[in-house]
Amino acid sequence: MLTLVEVVGVRIEMPSNQPIVLLREVEGTTFLPIWVGSTEATAIAFAQQDLRPARPLTHDLMVNLFEAAGLTLTAIHITSMVDGIFYAEMLLRGKDGALAPLSARPSDAIAVALRCKAQILVELDLLQSAGIQIPEPGAGESESEVEAFREFLDQINPDDFL
């Protein structure tokens, strides 16, 4: 079963300065942090801010190639995590209407999905096992508890999820 998520943004995990893309369940309170490379973090941030460089970045080029080939990115699925590494698929629809999955790193898939306005979906089992519950303020949680969680996010590292 898949659940729809949205990109909250890119954060930097301290003290290692490792970028994290933070996804949030649209119909819930679960967040999924995914460690990404700095290039992918920049590409995701650019797409979120609708920034267009003078020359296309790699992810922009991928979108241009899809368009030139008559392919449409319908959604991305973040499917699993094995040994602390997340896996994803990009679902492409061809001119004939057939869907074809394309294996991708979640960071690349997210960067392209944002550019294509495609849905980002996560396997529910994965979200439940690797996600973090953050209650919305006002849902019985105080601002200090939410701030404490934000401090926790600043301190986590990839090994915490192994």
C-alpha cells in the first residue's frame, strides 16, 4: 500500500553537514528523513523554489529527455530500505499508455518529480518502520515538544535507522 507524501524541504544534519530531504505524509503526522548528496539536495531545493539556472542541471535534462521521448513521469515510489539505503522507482508512461518502472535513487527521483509535478508515494510499511511521528501543534502537543523534536532532527544521523 502506498501513501502520498510531500517534500517539506532540505535540511543539514549536524555535525556532519550531511543533507537530508524531509518528506511528510500528506494525510498524517509521519515524516521520513532521507540522507542525500549535496548535488541532489541542491537540485531538490532549486525545484522547490522554482529556480531555473541559465543552463539545465542534470535533473532538468532528464525532464527534457522524457518530454522529447514522449514519456510522462506519473509518480515516484519510494519502495524500500535495505541496509540503510533507500530505493525508489520512477513510473513513466509512454506514448502507448504503458507504464514502465525505472529504478532510481530517491534523491534523483524526488528532484525530477518536483520538476514534473508528479506524485511522490512511499510504501506504507516503509513509512511506518523508518518514519518519525511528529504531532501537529495544537493536536495535544505543546510548542516546546515540537521544538524538542526539531532539535532531535538536528542531531540524528543515518546510523540511527540501521
